Amino acid sequence: MATRNVLVINCGSSSLKFALISQAHPQPLLAGQAERLNSPETVLRWWRGDRIRRQRELPGADHRIALQALLPLVEEAGGDRLYGIGHRVVHGGEQFTQSTLIDAQTLAAIRATVPLAPLHNPANLLGIETAMQLFPDLPQVAVFDTAFHQSMPEHAYRYAIPERFYRDHGVRRYGFHGTSHRYVGQRAAEFSGLAVGDSCWLTAHLGNGCSTCAIVDGQSRDTSMGLTPLEGLAMGTRSGDVDPNLHGHLARVLGWSLTEIEHLLNSESGLLGLSGLSNDMRSLEQARSQGHRPATLAIEVFCYRLAKSLAAMSCALPRLDGVVFTGGIGENSALVRARSVAHLPLLGLALDEAANARCVGGATGAINAPGHPRLLVIPTNEEKQIAQDTLALLDAQPH
């Protein structure tokens, strides 16, 4: 069988990330992003398998122009063996419990979830519709961040508010980062020699956005994000959990509008808000080493809140086969892993300091001390998971 390539597209409101994934290669044949779309500074950046980074200015380009500029790069990198296109879609609501072939019905259902993800789903839709115009003969697949968490039991996803808000408006916990949690949960089982269908994991996806997940036999049983990606952990610029009455307090005391409060909690809080310095963990670790107290506090809050969340997620597990760290921070910050694990002696967790220090920069490995529960560092690969889902769906279609 000829090698099959899948183009993976992740469309934001002002950016478009892409990767050309091949069955025959562990690394993408092509990857990059178009940034600052619809502005004079629009630029397309990409790299091929040789890792040499290239860029092209595209002043004023929109999503369609950026995708058109991408076409010759895809053809050059992958030949004519493009088999399908996989799209990341942030919110699938309750309707989508798995990845789905895109047709008119799928598009209408994604459009209906826009009120649940007003910042993300319109951009995801724009990318899908543009790709369908440019590639009318290629099958396209939607892979939803929320789908993996649709296996959560009702007692985990319902809020303690009147039932009519759930029934009439879909107000419940959905969770996000599902593609990443699913991928690293499977990889953790493979790495440990366990069956995916008979293994129990706590996973921590730590980047600018952060979430934890309890995975039992390959299914999500609970996760830290909720109706929106604001619930749960302290993140790069998001506050995570706060007293729900903070909104009312700020409105009464400061006269702030809902828009101002939402901006504060989503864009000015988290690591950035606590440190007053940066939302980038690397910058904060450097500042901490130089005695910067707010940076030190930001890291301590981040790690304590992560440990609290992992402990809470353990309620959903019948047993613990291991804890998995992933995402930019989870894969690269030995300090964050060490500080977080130090808060969890009741779970029996302990680090091997040398192994922890070695597991950075894309390394996969176990970092637990001998005789203690597994602590694993596993790089996530959402693009690969999206490509795998796309191929699996296309293979299942009648020919």
C-alpha cells in the first residue's frame, strides 16, 4: 500500500497551524503556522524534515490566502499522496463523542456549539470551510477536544445548579485537551507494557493552557477544565478556579463589566498575573533562580494547584498505574514536576532526581524513584493523533 499523508489543520482566529503527517515517518514532513492573519504583518512560517525554518511574508492574508500559499508546500513535501485532511475543533458539545467525517450535518452541529466556544469554534469552522473549497475532492475529518471527555459519568460533569440550565442551555463540564490526554494515556500504557483497556492514569497537560485528567481503561472519567477552558488549574494567563462570586465582588466594588472581568481572568491572570513578569515558565524559572519573589510564588501556586488537582482526580480511579506529565511545561520543566510531586506523598509518589533532570527536550521516560508508582514524561502529539483518527475513519468507510 502506498504511504498515505494527512494534512492536519488547527485554525485560530488570527492564526493557522498545520502539519503534514505521513504513516512512513515519525516526524512531520512539513509543519508550521500562518500568524497575524488579516493584518499587514501576516507571515507564513514552516519547516520541512530538514528542520530548516523558512518564512514568507503575506501582508493582509486571510485564512484562504494562507491555505492557498500552503498548497505548493504540501505538494512539494508529500508528493500527490494527500489522503485526507484532519481538523482540530475545540468544542463538540454533547453531540460528538468521537472524531467524525465532515458533511453538511457535521458543519451545522459545530455551528450550533458556537455559543459554548465563541472564541474558538468560529475560527475552526472558517478553516474547515476554506479547506473544503480548496480541496473539494478530499475527505475531511473533525477531531474534537471535548469528545474524549464525553465518557465522564454524570456525577462528574454536572454542576450543582438547577437542572434547567443543563437541559435548555447545555451548562455542564465538557473538558478540553482531550486529544492530548487520549494520546499520552495510550502511550503510557504502551511504554509500561500494560493494555490500554486495563490501565489507570492521571495525566497532566501543562502548557499555556493546563488540565488534568483521570483515565480508566482508555476512557476519561474526570478532567479539570469545565464548561470553558478557564476552570481548573492555574495556567499561563488564566486564573483557573476562583470563587464564583469574584465576578459579583469585582462588579460591586470596582464597577467592572462582565467583559472586563472575563478579560482579567482569561488574559491577565495565572502565571502572568501572579508574577507580574511573564506567562512563560522558562522566564519564571530563570527569575526564580535570581531570587525574584513574585516569580517564585507563581511557580509555587502553579505546582500546588496542580498537585491538588491530581489528588482530586484520583477519586475517579480504582487504582493508580502512574502519573503522566506532558505539554510544553510538563515535558520540559524538571522543577515543576519535582515541586508538584513533593505535594503528593499520600499517593506514594517519589522522584528519581537524576532521571527527572534527564527527561527534557522531547525525551520519553520514567522519572519515579524505584519502588514507587510510575511517574512518566511523555511528549504529546496531537497532530499525530488527529492524523490517526482521520485515517481510521477513512479506512472504515465503504469503498
